[in-house]
Amino acid sequence: MSLGMAPDMLFEFISYMVGGDRKTKAKALAQGEDPDGDAATLDVLAAIEKFPGLRPDPEAFVECLEALQPRLYSISSSPRVDPHRLSLTVDHVRYEIAGRARLGVASTFLSNAIAPGTTLKVYVQRAHNFALPADHATPIVMVGPGTGVAPFRAFLHERLAANAAGEAWLFFGHQRKDCDFFYEDEFAALQERKVLTRLSCAWSRERDTPKTYVQDRMREEAAELWAWLQRGAHFYVCGDAQRMAGDIEKALIAIAGSHGGLSEPDAKAFIAGLKKSGRYQADVY
């Protein structure tokens, strides 16, 4: 059972144990509403604390919780480089709300709870329509902030093993360069070997500098990015689906307008055409 975010059924259960305003509030939460503006922070413990004095039957309480769902991670290595090793890129989730530390279930398990050599059960789920071009000479543009960089590390390893001639451009972003620059040395080495042609980084929490995101870097280098697309580059996005992916697409539409001379409808149609032809691929979550 998951002790992550409180499910609707838990609030429905609570609504039968409380009365008055508390019942109204619990029913609202059970229906997906946010009466106090804190619904996004209510894990199971916080939900119980929000309604003090509850004494639920343990068995009934457990039945209200949801089973822990599988965690899907992008593979960040290529079997052509090492067929006996598979790597993942996992950022340890940890933050604080109301003075209490919150830890990611899977990331904490992988980083702290298991010893080297431990055997785990895993399975592979194919990411259909998210793959390198068949022609290794085709340029690729990859946008992968945070752990979204994982499949692109695998792409670059694959191209390294294949001696691919195609250009490769990676947009990577995170909070701070000193502690969040995943694979910095490795990407530098790939640049030296001409496997990674361009590397554009964006840092959103650097001291004394404005917040910069990958879509900002795309706009700054719009002329060159548009030139790559005109040369037939395939465009890839991996990462957050809620905001980042949409912001990336908006930036690309704006670039098609400003540097391609397209009207907004035509720019949107251009992006739709890239998607239909397989030249714009997204792996978002």
C-alpha cells in the first residue's frame, strides 16, 4: 500500500467519521475539490492530521489506500556500449512541507534502502515511437531537463557505438550547475569526440542570476535551432508533462513564427506535421 498522496476514497471514508464543517470539507476533498488550498500537499499522514481525533478501524483504513504503482524510468544506457549493464537516472525526491520531510518512495528505496548486489524484479516497457532516426546521419535535437536527460544519454551512447555522423544538440536544464549538472564530465567527453555537437544548459536557481529554463535557451538560440529543423533534424522532448512539455512546444511554435516567417496557425501546423512524420517525439510523464 502507498503512503503517498491521499486517495479520494480515504477522504470519503473520513467523511463518515466526522460531522459538520469537517464532513463538508472531507466530502469536497473526496470529489477532487480543494477547499483549503492544500490538497496538493495532503499525503496520507497529512490527511489524517487534517482531521484530528480520528480512530478508524485499521482494516477499513488500509482498504481505503491505493496499491503502490509501478515506477517507470527511462533507460539511460545503450546495450551496444555494455550489454551486461543497464543504467537509470534517478533524482532523489526530498522536500519539506509544514516542517515535515517528504521523501520519494521509489527514489529513496533505490538510493538508500538497498545494498549493492541486491536482486530486484523489473520489467521493460517499450516506449513506442520514441527512438533514434534509422539514418545515423540525421541531426537530432534533444530537450531533457532534470532526469528527462536519461534517454538522451542512451541516444548519445548508441550513436557513439555506431560511429554515427549525424549532429546532436542537447538542451539540459536543472536548478544549480554545481550540484545538478548530471553527466557533466561525460557530456564534455562526448563533445570532444564530436558525438555531441552542441550542449545548451539552463539553470533556474543559480544565485544572482535570473531563472532560466530550457525553453528560454531555445528562444535564445532560435535561429540555429530553426536551421537544424530545416536540415531535417528530429526533435525530442523528455520530462514533465504538466508544464515543461507544453512550454517547449509553445517555444517551438514561436520560433517557427519568428524565424520561419509562419503565421501562428501555420506554425502550429508545421509542428503537427513534424509529429505526424515522426520528427517530433515526446516521452513525458
